[in-house]
Amino acid sequence: MANVLRNRADEVEQLPKLSNNMPKTELLLGGIYKISKLLTALMPLETTLANVAKALPSLLRMRSGAIIVLAARGEPEFIASAGVSDPHLSRAGNVRPAIEKIVTTARVLVIPDTRNSELFRANLKLSPSRDAIPIAFIGIPIRAGPETVGILWIDRVRDGADHDEDIGFLTMVADLVGQTISFHRTLNSSGTQVIQPRRKREAAQRNDPGTYPPVEMNFIAGESPALKQVLDIVSAVAMTNTTVLLRGESGTGKEIFAQAIHELSHRRKKAFVKLNCAALPEGVLESELFGHEKGAFTGAASQRAGRFELANGGTLLLDEIGEISPAFQAKLLRVLQEGELERVGGTKTLKVDVRLICATNKDLEAAVSNGEFRADLYYRISVVPIVLPPLRERTGDIQQLSKIFLDRFNSENDRELAFTAPALDLISQCYFPGNVRELENCVRRTATLAHSTTIVPSDFACQKGQCLSSRLWKGSPGGVRAINNLASAKTMPMLSPFSAEPCDTSTTEVPVAKCCDSNDPPGPTMSPCATKRDRLIDAMEKAGWVQAKAARMLGLTPRQIGYALRQHQIEVKKF
């Protein structure tokens, strides 16, 4: 880092000397490694730089910042920002004079206090007040050879600390970004399509309203029909501002699908904010969502923006929405209906523009019937409900997901483990009531305790009589339902991704979900001595004689359930 500063020391007139604080230096070097990995990802340039911008706040102190890529005439081609809430600022309006100076001089620009800078005073057309917050500004030219192809800038609340190490870090980041921009432009000029400009994509979508952008989420893997059906729905709803309710069992990846909706929407350049409603008591939840004024309650030493404000222009995910109290439901409903709120302890009404995504594994219909959840709020958040398929409906994806989790484990632990074919076959037969989260747990545990570089069937805990999953569902009187209490699907059949599969008419037995532990019974809810007919009746009773719900409990399809009912001459009860 010191070498980088020496090579570009002429760009800063009064650059402080580097600190000898090794822990912070090591932290920044680790940040360079993280940025390098992001820049080498096989993604469009806009997406890559957006990921870099989002990573910067976790690597150094900053209030906001942006990576601005310049077109041939020096005008911004696109901007990847972080922590920018003012739309004018996101277009480089408030910092334009500073940016123009960096482009003109091709030098690093450090302004310790923007209140005393003509660059910012002239642009804002306001004289800074004495009690205004002091803000420091750092701007770095992004170069590709001798040409300035962009600007990297951040600002932060001035606290008297030196900027030397951060300038060195940002200089290295700017150098890496410049190389990436040059690489993409070289490929484009040679005829290789790497970047599809956003305006071309949107123009194509305007010409063909039925066309949606493909789902290109490297954190969503799988080729199963159930998953593809969900992704089609995600692509469709992402193009609108409609409120989405994600439903499904625990561990199905509701947060990941919410992020996919955000990344595919026109709000993708803005913030994606998430909050688990069940993790906070009601008083704290209100402050977290709506913010609070200074002195609003004991400990409120300063004004704080809530999650709605932070997500303004972007997307807000409220996980475990079914756990909020009736009193708080009324407050949330007002925000959703009117698009405005007041901070706790405040009287000023704030307008917010937020795309809301809610998630739950609770039976909201039952909660409404019991008076635990407001019906008007239910209809407000459940405009487009999407049921995420459990892993037992995606058995064809298990091997691919297992390899991904093992690759992630290898990368994090500097290992080179691999599955044998029999090991993959074994894991594909497991039930996994905890879904994808449990699968990842299984892969990590097995990889950690593996005796060689290849994972064989005997390495799995289930082959040693230590299957944690089977103990969980066997120890509960409700079986698997104690873990994956899926919300009722009878109110959302049009968006349920579960499709009937061809039934095997060569057998009269009810196929049941398998468990990879040979010492455990094959069914998820009954004892070994129970017949398959008994298991089927038990599942139908617990599902209220709704065949689709019983099918999900047994890991089957509705068509298979219907065939089994006929084969076992079980009369369906009607209510």
C-alpha cells in the first residue's frame, strides 16, 4: 500500500504519511482481495461495479460514495452508488464541480471539510451554517492507461482522523476498476458481447411488454421444474412495484428470492434493506422501521433514520411478517396505504417510495380467522403470493446445490474436497425437512469431518446413526410439520409452483419421502409399524383432507396422492 501512495504522491499536495497500524492495514489488504474477487466475476460491468460499490461501506468508514464510469465525451455513462439517498446526489449533482475538477486535473482530490470548499458551496448555492455536519470528501481518478475513464469518490463525517490509509486503499481499488473497465471495453470493441446496456434492454422490453429479463442470479441454482416455475413468476413481478408475499417452509431461501426480485427490478440501483420482524420487540421494531428523533426515548442520543427511509427508492424485505402484533399492524398498514410515516417522537411527515416484499412461513389465513392478523393488512401485503418449493420438490437440484456448498466450503477453508458419485447419489435420497439450509449444514458437517480429499457415503452422519434431521422429526408429535409448517396453499393456487408429475401405475403402494439413515423409518410422520395406508390417512387428516397439502407433507405430488387414495379405497372427506 505504501508503494501505491509513493507512486501517486504527486497527486495529493499535502498527503499525510502512512500509519503503522498493522491490523488496519491487514484489514484493507483483505478488502483489496475481496474487491478483486468481485471484479473478476463473470458479470456485466454495471453489475460488477454495483457489487463493488455495495462492498465499500464494509471496508472503510464512509457515509456515501459512487463509482462513476465516464463516456467518451466525459459525461457519466452509468453510476454505481452506495449509501446515496438524495436522487440528485446519485446523479452526481451535488459533487459535480468536484468531479469535474478530478477529470480536468486527473489528480486525487481531498477536501477535509466541504463546508469550506468553493466546489461544494457554489454547487449548493448555500452558505454552510456553523452547526452543519462537517463532511470530508475523497475523490480518486479511475484510469485505463493515460486516460481517465471514471471517478471513485466517497464522503464521510469528519472526525479529525487521517485519510492516508483510506486514500491508498481507494487508489488501489480505482486501479483495479480501471483495468476492469478497459478489459470490458476491449472485448466490446472486438465484437464480443460482454455488456448489454440497460437502455437497450429496457427498450426491448418496451417493444415487447411480455418479455422479462432472464434470472441471472448466481446464488440461485437449480434446473427443477418447480424452481423454474418460481423463477418465471419472480421475473414477471420484478418488473412492477407490486407488493410480494413470499411463503414457504423454513430454509427454502425466501431472503434470496426477495433479493432476486430486487436485482431484476428497476430499483436495483437503490438499496435493498431487510429486517426480521420476529427478532425485535414491538417498541424496538417501531424505531427500527420508522426511525426516531433525538430524545424520543431513553438512549435516543441522536436522530436516526428507519429502514423505510433507508430503503427509499429501493426495496424493503420484512421477514417473519406474521409475528408482528395487532397494534403494530395498524401502524404498518398506514405506511403502506399512504406512503408516509413519522419518526418515533417526531411530528414531521415523511414521504417514502418503497417496494415492499414480505416473507413468512406462518398460516396467515388461520391468523386472520383467529383475529391475530388484520385482514386489511393481509390483502395489502398478499397482492402477489409466491410459494417457494421445499427441497423435496426439487430433488433433481440436490446434487448441484451440494457441489456449490462444497465449493464454497473449499474456498473458505483452503481445501480441495470432492464428492464421489455414490456420495452424491446418497445425499440425493435424503428428505431434508430443513430444506436448503439443512442441506448446506449437512455438506459443511460432512466436509469438516471428512478423512480424505474425496467424500464417500460412509462420511455422512446418517450412515453412522447420527442423522440430526431424523431425530428432529421423530422427536416431534407433529413429525416434520414441527419444522416446516408451510402456510396454507389453498388461497393461492394460481401462483403455486408445485405441478403434478406422472404417476407410476405399476405399483399400488404409496411412495414416501426417503431418509438417508437406514436405521430410520422411511416415512416422515409415522412409526415403522404403521402401514402406508395409515400414513396416507394420517397426512390427509393433518392436512384437513386437502390433497395438495398432504402431498407436500409426504413429498409427493397431488396426482400421486389422488392415485394412492383410489388404490387404497380411501374416501375423501368433504367439509
